[in-house]
Amino acid sequence: MNRLVAALIAYVALGVLTWTTITDSKIRAATLLILALFAVKSFLRRKDVLHPDGKIDSDR
């Protein structure tokens, strides 16, 4: 299992815990939004980690 999948699973788990434990809808929505932003950032950042020089190998 790679680190991106582990991170996304962790964000989903935190989202489920947030949904079940926080009762105030505004705080719950804000927390879920922050978690979603972190998940999107992690997903988009994978390109920089895989190809740090900005070049994509066309041989693959």
C-alpha cells in the first residue's frame, strides 16, 4: 500500500469520526471542508513527489 492510499484512507476515517462525533452542523461542515482540502492537496501533490524535476518519462 503506498502512502497516498494510506493518507486518503486516514482522511476518510477522520471524516467518518467527524461526522459521528460532532453534532453542531456548522463546525462539522467546517471540519469536513478542512479535511477535504487536505485530501485534495495530498492528491495533487503526488505529481510533484513522483516527478520532482517537472519532467514526465515518456518511456513508461
